[in-house]
Amino acid sequence: MSTPTSKNTSNTIANQNKDKNKSTVPSDNARTHRTTSDSVFSTTDISNKNKNKDDFTIVKEKTKRLLSSSSSSGKKENKKSKKLFISTNRYDPIAINDDMELTTDTQSPATNSIIEQEKKKISLPPPIIVHGVKDFISVRADLIDTVGPNNFSVKSTINTLKIQPSNPEAYREIIHYLKDAEAEFHTYQMKEDKAFRIVIRNLHSSTTPIEIKTAIEEIGFSVRSVTNVLSKIEKIKLPLFFMDLEPDDINNNIFEINILLNTKIKIEEPYKRRIIIQCQNCQEYGHSKAYCSYPPRCVCCAAQYLTSSCTKSRNTPVKRVLCNGEHPANYKGCQIHKNLQKLRNPNSRNQ
């Protein structure tokens, strides 16, 4: 028969076991809360708990994928920037401005090169002035056969036909055609063929042009011609030389030279001519002998031959070609010359 003490002890143990069981069995609310918290913070861990140890490599691959996300994000950003470069970004308006600035920076050298190329483009060739055209339709047909219908334009006056080529090649072909047809015309020098002229001062007058040309070419410039300047009245050599350089981008550097042939020199640009150019072939104003295809006229007697071929004495009365006056064709006091000079220089004092 059990005693009261042992009965109380057994009851106490039973109650402790009940409390222990209650604490180990979770309630429905606790189970729901734990499941909810697990799904919010770590969805991947729930699936990993249900996997075997054999699936550890798969978890490792996922870890690698997560670790490489930082490096792959750069690739994604690069792809995104390329896409922004091509089309408008719908997701990040700020990135559009950044990409536009980068695009402008990367394209600025190309834009600058295009501008430089436009500056270096060959300018329009000079016009060709033709006299004595009798049949314009035939001349136009010949020009079309020579250079094509879109490579020239014309403008007619009472006595002349002005032909404007569209490019240097058409200019040269039209000149060749007019010479073969023995047409009377004049034109002008192309800008791309024009020499770069300089003046060399303080170089001794006995220095030969060949020595000067050789010395300049040794420095790196291409020389077309060298001319010793003569005094107007006495016609003696001066310590002054004109030099024509071939067209080149480095020609402006020649002004930095201050010593040549062990001589202190000064190189400068020539003064601009204010006088009207006069052709030494036909004695007309406004063009030069090199681009004249008119019949020659003597500067003294107005005969149709070159001045160098004139055999008349100095006592023979002279005759002006243009005005039939009793003075040579190059006389600056001719009224025709004065009128032209006044038109060119309105502030001139010549009357």
C-alpha cells in the first residue's frame, strides 16, 4: 500500500510531463507565423532544407550565380548603355543625358574632321570669259559633250559669254576645248594653283636666286621661283627678293626663319597691289598674259603682234589700243585707266 508522500510525488511528475508536452507542441498561430517569416526572408533556404547533401553542388552554383551578379551587372549596364546609345531609354531619363554627352564627346573629333574637310574643299573654279560667240546652241552642245550637262553654267552679255565650270576638272577640259576651237577668251588662275608669295629682306643683292632656292628647300619648303627686285628708276638690284612657294599647309612657318645663308633676314608678306592688272599680251585690263587667248597687241603701236616683235623706232608716233590716244597702252595717265582705278579705289586721288 502506497503512502501519501509517494502519491504526491507521482502527481507532481505527471504534471511536469504535461507542461513539458505543452511547451514542445507549437500552437497554430506560432506555426503560421514561422511559415510566413520563412517565406518572406529566405525562400531559397526552405527548398535547401528539403534537399539531400547530394544537392549541395546545386546550392553552390546558385551561390556562384549570386556572387557573379556584381560582375555581370557591368555587362548588363554596358548593354544598356549601348541600347541607350541607339534608342531612347524609357527607364532612366537621367542616363539619356549622360549617354548624349558621351556620344557628343566621341563624335566631336569626327565632326571637327568634317569641318576641316569642308574648309579644305576646293573652291569653285574661276569663270571663263569668251568673246565672239556666234552660235550659242552649238557651243552648248559641245560643252555638254565635253564635260556633261551638269558641270557648267553660262551667262550671256552683249559681247561675251561667261562660262562657270563646277569643278577643276571641268575647268581644265573646257579650257582645252576652247583652245582647240581657237576661241578668244581669258580666264584667271585657280586658287589651288596660286603660289604662296613672300618677301625676303636684308639679303645681299649679289646672292643668286638659285642659292636662295636651295637654302630654303633644304629647310623643307617647296620653292617655285625666286626673283630679285630692281629699283624702279635706276633698275639696280636691291637687297630684296620675291619668293613663290608651292601651295602647302606648312608655308606659314616660313615667317619664323630669321637667318638664311648666315645672314639676318626678315621674311614678310608682300604689300597688296592697289593697281589694276593689265595683260601684256592684249593690253586689256583685268587679267594677265598667262591666262589670255586673245590676239596679241603691241603696247606702242597697237599692231597685232607682241611688243617684243615691234621693229618701229622710238620716233614713230605711238597709239593707244583702247582709246586710240597718242600714248603707250601702259600709260597710267590714260583716262580709261583713271576711270577704272577710281571704280576700284573710290578714295583714290587720281583724277
